[in-house]
Amino acid sequence: MIWTRITTAVAAIAITALTLAALPGAAQASDLGGNASSPVVAESAPAESAPANGSSDVSPQAWTDCPLTYFCVWVDGNYQGPRGQFEESNLSWGSFYQSACPSGTWSNCASSGFNNGTSGMGVVVWDEPGHDHGHSRCLPKGWRHPYFTQVHWNDNPTQNINDKISSNQWTWDCHY
């Protein structure tokens, strides 16, 4: 009797483990193009049997999938499509490959985002490469928005930031 219960319990655990292993999980970093030496931005992995460009069969992700210490952005609104994640300041998002973007890079391609940094610093995003000119927007720790079409530059309240971010900088000067 005890042997039957033990065997049944072990079988149930094995079946559960196999089932969980077969379920698709959160997307992982994949091909970073020519930027393999920089782990700062990751392109979401295409779903199984997706075409090589990965632009149409990427599993949707929620803002809650953004890892701690990163500023995450998504190609589409409402945290959909491939996700990029920035852990450090970056002078140009044009250095980071993303096949789902018109330019083939993250430059001018973010449509939703979440600052999941843990240091307390905010992230300032810029519409130009570099951190000293162009329009900017302060996104404090914990800030998130599903539609960048509804978010405007700090110095230009009539122009939204959707598909217009080209660089980011972490700073203590960005908080509410």
C-alpha cells in the first residue's frame, strides 16, 4: 500500500515536471547581431518554428517580465512584441540589433516601457544619440506606460516619445 502511494507520488511529480518543461516560458536573450559583446539589450527569442526575422511570431510579454535593474522597452504598445532591456547608460540605441524594427536597431523603435531599476536612479531617454542635446524625458524608478503615444518629452509637451528614443542615461537627477 505504501509502495503504491510512493510510486504514484513520484509519477505525478515526474509528469508535472515534464509538463512544466514543455510550456513556453518568458522570452530569453537571443541573437544580438553584431553586438554580441554587449549584454545590455536583448532581443526577445522568437517562438518555436518562427521565421528567421522573428518579427511576427514573438510571444507577448508583460511589463512584469522586465528583469530587476533594467529599463525595458517593447517594439509595440501595451508591452507587446520583442523586448529590449537596458541595464547601463547607452549613447546610441542604433548599436543594438532588433529585427522587428524598421531600422533593424532599437533606435526610434520603442512603443511601451518600464523602468525596473533597483538603485533608485531614474532613466532619462533622449530623442538623439548622446546625452547632451535633443528632447529628453525623465522616467523615474518604477515608471511604466503601455503607450508611448501618450507620453511627451519634458521640454516639448506636444510631441510624444513613441518610436523616437535614441539613447538612455541612468541618473540620480531623475525622480519625482
